[in-house]
Amino acid sequence: MTSVSNDLTEVSNSATSVDFVSLEVYAGALATDCKNALDESKSYSVSPELQPAKDKYESALYEYNQAGYYGKTGANEFSNGNSEQGTKDIQTSTNYLKAGNTAIKEAKRLIDIYNANK
């Protein structure tokens, strides 16, 4: 998750500084890294007690993947002068980021409960 975490930081920094060139690069990296992490996660099995946390983790990766996709397309639209579509895509990206954050917090909560009951 380190590369995903780094990507999220760089996406945030790029968006804050309104640097669409960097945003396109880092959002694209976020989408790719999340896809790779999701594929890897799906190749593993966990105990039934941890399955709900794994499901939430995978949901977060999917949401972040979509955030990266729309962040990249939105930045590209802005760079090409299409601010209307760029704004829509960036808003969609933001919604996916929020959903990913919610899912990852829930995954952590479920893991904390599991660890507390061990």
C-alpha cells in the first residue's frame, strides 16, 4: 500500500497547487498502482474472520483506482482547455476518493476489532 499512499499524497499536492501536468501523472500512477494492488490482493485468501476487512480493503483500492482514472482524465481535460469536462471529472474523482477513504477506515476498524478479540 506504500505506493498507493505515496500516489495519494502526490495527487493531493498536485491538486492543491493546481498543477494539472503533475496531477495527470500522479493520478495515472494511482490508478495503475491500485489496479496492481487489487489484483494482488485478490490472489490471496484470508480467514473467514478477516474476509470483511479484506473486502473493504479491496473496495478502497477499487474506489482509489477510479479516483485516479477520473483525476487523470480531468487533468487532461483542463490541460486541453476543456474546463467544463475537467471540472466534472475532478469532482467524480473527489467522490471516489471520499468513498475510498471511507472504505479504508472501515477496513482498519474491522482489523482493529479482530486484533482486540484475538
